[in-house]
Amino acid sequence: MRRRLWSLVAVPVVGAAGLVGPTTSAGAAPVAAQAAVGSELYVSRAYCPYPASSADGTIDRPYCTISAAAAVAQPGQTVLVQPGSYSEKVVVSRSGTSGAPITFRAVNGPDGFVMLGAPAGGPAFSLTGVHDVAIEGFSLRSTGSAEPVLIDGASRVTVDELTVRPPAGVVGVRVTGASSDVTVSRGWFSASGAPGVAIGAGVAGAVVSGNQFRGGLTVTDAPGTAITGNTLVTGCTSGITVTGTSPGVEIRNNIVQTADVAGTAPAACADPAAATAIALSAASVGQSVADYNLIDPVSGGALYAWGDTDYADLAAFRAATGQGAHDIAADPKLKPQQGTERPWIAIDRTSPAVDSADAGATGSGPIDLLGNARADVPEVPNTGTGSGYRDRGAVEIASPWTGSSTATVSRKVGGGAYDIETRLPWTSAWPVETVAGTFVYHLLGDRFMQLASSPIHEQTVRRAGQACVRVFTSGDGFRVLPEFDLYKGGCTVVGARYNPVTPTRLLDTRSGIGAGTSVPVGPNSEVLLPVPSINGVPAASIDAVVLNVTATQPTAAGFLTVYPNGTPAPSASSVNYVANETVPNLVTVPLSTGGIRFRNSSSGTVHVLADLQGWFGASGSGFKPLTPVRVADSREDTGGPYLPDTSRQLDLSSKLPADATAAILNVTATAPTAAGVLKVFPGGSLVPVASNLNFVAGQTIPNLVMVPVVNGKVNIYNQSSGTVHVIADLAGYFGSASSGADQTYVPHGPRRIADTRDGTGLSYRPVGPVAPNSLIGIVPANVQNKSYCGSSTSDCPTALIANLTVTQPATAGVLIAYPPEVARPTTSNLNFVAGETASNMAVVRVGVSTVALYNASSGSTDVIVDQAGYFIAGPS
């Protein structure tokens, strides 16, 4: 039945007046590690890499052949074979375990199906002596005398939903040797003049269920075989044949039509003796059962050959054997064959097969050959067991489904940072045993689609940001293309978690670290920093990095822009400086596999340093923003200013939960008597080489710091020959969701979201500087491009990370960022003096949809906001 629903890090010691510390590296970018073994291996002819030897089975480098994946597959792994035609003989030589089989799955969907054609000389799939293996969904061919599937001496093997087209006179699937617990299910077997499935001598406990045959199947010397829910249309040859000594065979719920089907309707056979529907040898009758079968008598052949006797009459068979109490001899009302490469035969709604099967039969399941749920046809009395409404044969009369045409996509509650859930609003018009169907979920931007059997689908995205999913569904398992249903996709937003690291020097143009050159960055020029991995995590799995970037020895005023390689240079700035000034600033920048670019926008040269502080990815700590609170101010402490080359411990344990991993502090140096640097580092650790904040005598300068904490403590060290006062404001922390840190980071920048000089982002006020002691409101950009993003929406920004810049200030002052719904805090984010451009990174909570920026000075100033990204709340 068709359903049509359309929609769709610390800085090295760099100071003024020649106070420049060591330039030795703390370690260049770590070498990339090999990809970890995952639960899925990918095979794709269309997207395999060149050379093929570089393939590793990942999405980015899938294997070119199924055999390559078979050679390395581990227990619990699924080999996902993408649509296409493969010409190879796949020898499965590796085994799974009883709880973790190795699965080979053809991903058939809107893009097509998977066809495997074996060259002459062997089966398409060969499984000898292996165990716990599943083969699913392939369309198979072979040449010569080889069967498409050979299972020899194997155990706990399942071949499911195969379309098998053997050469003339060749068996489709042969199970032989001392095989046990082999299941052949939900397959299509074309006519070849030989059995579609042959269960051979020595096989024990085989199950043949839910298949359709354009021919027969045979069981020879294989006790305990279950033959359940198959549909056989033989064309005047035998249907189910059990020979040799095969006691304990179960034959239930099958539809057998041995008639002549060459014309427009089934007819009697020219040789009825060759058209027996169900035959058991005398040595196989013991403990064997036949019941709930539907046999078409029109061929004229015997309904049963039970032992040494043929029975053309159902009543006589029952009277003589005590079997077939619920069997039916009648027209099964089969419909014409449908589909081409992956065909099937349906039944009419008026067929006696409807709602009359034995649900307790071995191999009977809640899903039919097409992937549809067992459904209760309303006008048909239920005469089966169990639910009472399973249909006999391989194909069920499927229920219509109703509901909206729009899928809902959301973050998975209780899942990982990148886990999402897609739900289709499906409601069955009839009672069903389960909610099932054939669904394909396409995460936009992903190379491959995902095949599933449920309207509720969980998956893991690869990067933070917007995740949009399209959903396709089919009532026939995508056997007819392109006749499928498309649901309007839904979108959600996923964020990354933070991983603080020991500060690591990645770039220093003075010594050639990271850049391969020791010359400064030229005017309006760039330097590329490759970052293949961090601590063994490849760049492809890292969303953004936190760097403390320092501009030093500039020969002219200008600014640095830090942005991911492979993207256009944005208009945003990351570090502003004037000639002969050393200026640091914290930068959060998305990481691409091509690395990070540092652009010098000035008429002079400048040296650039970058130290890694941490990174955002799928694992790590969540974030909790706080109303900024002052946690240290040496101007008010009894200890007075920091003395030369001394440190103090800052105890934040009363402000942070016990499991906090890092704190965000806005650290300000003020009233220094000599040039120097401040270093902020975990409590109990040695003083690092790297620094966080550079200052010169008499200067007041802030810098944002993301510092790891140990037992809630951090240290601040004054490396200079003079004293300095230090102020620290706590803006948030990273930790566990149970401690309130459930927010995750969405990179969305660098991008300019406000500029009072030209009116960018300021649609509700005139262009021009912010007046003395007044504020402006800014709206963070979001990846969904929502014009209004209220706080009640879980995908909307809860906290903003942005570089705040003041330029052309008329007088000295401070800039304060805060959510406008709360009282303005006494803490500040940026200090500035008259006539000088100053910038500082800020992390600030977002109100209902905006952030307020307050100019606390007696003069006006222009304000620029360059967004790096934002945080979102945890799923609910």
C-alpha cells in the first residue's frame, strides 16, 4: 500500500621593554593517531578512496569491496554496504560471538540497492566453519554452477531479506555440512529449475521463514528444520520436499501454489504428479508437524505426500495423519508479481491467508518480508493464535498509517553531546503487533543514509552545529524506486563539550614552531597552522579549539583574525594591537582538517604566538554560565599587590562544584610598576612556561582565561620585577550535567554581529558611538538563522562567546556585558583608555534573546562584537 506524504590556551612569556621569555616549544601539535575501531565499517564503490589501500572502513575512507571489510570485521561490527554493483566472491572467514555477531548489511534505499554478482568459480557469499554472522538485504547473482550463498559447517548464521537469482539448475542458498542454527528468512528466490533453498545432510535446527519462492525448497537428512510462513509459487513443480531422515520438521503458515502460472490465472498442470505441494519421506514423518498452511489445489497435484501416501483431499489427510487441523485448501488469491530487481508477491485482502496464522510457529515474527508489521484487517475475523491476526505466507496485508508529514528532530535526552533522535508521527489505522516499516534517515551533509526499521531513530552526528534530517519511508522496503514517501525533515542543534589541556605551544613565528618559518607575518598576509590532532583525537572529531593568541613586535597598528582554513577570511578581528605593543587575547575558533589561519591586517609585520588551552568535541565537560562575581581583588586584600616573581592561590571551591574541571575567569592586571606577565594555572601545579596576560608599567589590561581547576583551586603568578594588582571575575565553569553544567558549545564564527560604526546588528538604534553611561542590545547569531530566539527554545543561545572591541573612545572606561533582564553587575569585561582600540574575549549569559553592552565611561565610544559561538542548554 502506497503512502504519499510530501513535505520534506596560556601564552609564553612575552612582555614589553625586552622582557621576552623563552621561545622553546612545549610540544608541537601531536601526531594524528589511527582511527579507533568503531561499531560500523563502510563499503562504497562510489566513494572509496584512491588508492584503495588507504581505505580504513570509516565514512571518509570506506572500503572499495565487501571482501576488504570481511577480512577485518570484528565481533559486534556491522559492515554497511552502500548502493551499487559489486563484482566479487565474498568469503566470510571471521566469526562473531553469540552476543556480538558480525553483520553484513546492504543499505537499500532511495539511492538504489546493493547487487553482488560473483564471477565464475564460486558463490557470492561463502560461509564455511564460521559462527555468529548475519547477511542482510543483498541482491545476489552467481555464474556457472556455483550457488549464490554457501553455508558449510557454520553455526548461528542468518541470511535475511536476500534477493537470489541463481543460474538455471542451481540452488539459491545451500546449507550443508555440520551446520546448526542457520536461519534463511524474508528472501526472494527466483525460478531456476532447482530449489531456492536446500538444507542438506547433517544440518540441525535450520529455520526457513518468511521467504518467497518461484520454485521449491528441499530438506534432506536435516532433523528439526522449521519451514514457516513462506510463499511458494512453483509453476508445476514440487513445493516443500523433505527427504531422507529428517524427523521433527515443522511446516506451518506456508502458502503453496504449485499451479501452472504461465497464463493469466493459475491453472491445472499437465503433469499433476510433479506438482505435490508438501512432501515428507516416511523416515521424516516422526515428530513432524504440518498445520496452518494454505494450499492451492488448482494444479491437480497432491496436497501432501505424507510418508508413503499421497493425499489430494484435505479431509482424507487429516483423518489419516492427524495433521493439518488448521490447514486450508483454497485459492490463496495471490497478486501478480511486483517489483523488478527485488520482487515480491502480495495477497489480496480477501485471501483466506489473512488473519489466520499460528503466531507460535518457530520462525514466525512480527515483521513480514517487506518490513511491515503484522496488522489486523478490520473486516476479517481473527482465527490465528497469539494476536490472532498474523497472515499466512511471507507478505502481510499492511495497515495504513496516518499522521503529520513532518518529522521531529531533537537532541536525545540522557545521550551524548552529539546524539539526536528523529521521530515520525506515525499512527496505525489498524491494530498492529509492533510499529515497524522501512525507513531511511539522511542527516544532511552526511555522505551516506541510514537504514532502519522504526519511525523513532537515534543517531550520532559528527560535528556540533545544526543537524537536519530527511526521512524516507517505503511500504515495500524500497523495492520500487523512486516510488517512496518523503517526510519533511526536522532540525535541531547539537553542542560540543570542553576538554582543558596542559598549555601547549602550537605556533611561534619567532622560532618557527608550527609555521616552519621564523619570519614575522607580512602586511595583509597569513600564516597557516596545521593541527592534525590533539592528544590523539583527529581534527575531524574536534569542533573548536581555545587558543591564547599573542601579537608581539608589530611594526604598525592592526589586528589579527584567526579563522579555520578552507573558509573565506571573515571581517571579524581576534587581537587588536598598535605598533611595538604585545597584546594577548583568548580565541575560540572552529577547527578544520586543514588547520587554522592567522591573518595580519596591518601595513606592518607582526610575530604571532598561539598556545592551546583546550578543545571542544563530543566528549568532555558541559558548561554552566554564572552571573559574573568578583573572586579576587588584591587592591582590597590585606596582602596588597602581588610581589615580584610570586604567586597566590585562588580558592574557588565555595563557588564551584566538586567535579568542576575548569573555570572561566576574566583576569585583569592593574597598576603594575614594571612590565611583566601573569600566569594562571591549576592549583598544585608547577609554574608553566606559558603565560596568560602581558602588561607594561602603569597599564590596566584584562584577558579571559579558561583554566583547569584542581580541588577548586587555581594559582596566579606575577612574573615581573615589579608589583601588580590582580582582579579576577568568575564567569562560569565546566563540569558535569549533574552539577548544573549541562550546556554545550556551538561554534558559529568568527562573525561580526554588531558594529556601531556602520550599524551592523543595530536595527533599533541609529548608527554611531554608544553614549556615556548607556547601553546597547545585541542579538547573538544562531546556526538556524532564527530572527527571534527566545530563552524557552532549547536550541537557542544561552551564553555568548564573543570578542568585544571598543574603538575611538573619548575617555577611559570599562565595557560591561550582561543579560538585560538582570541588574547590571559591578564586574567588567573590557578596560579601555581614551583614543585606544582595545579588545577582550567575553563569555556572557544571554537574556530572553539579547545581551546588553554598557559603556561605563564619561565619554562615547564605538563598540564592535565578533561572535565566536554560543552555548545551548541541555536537552529536556
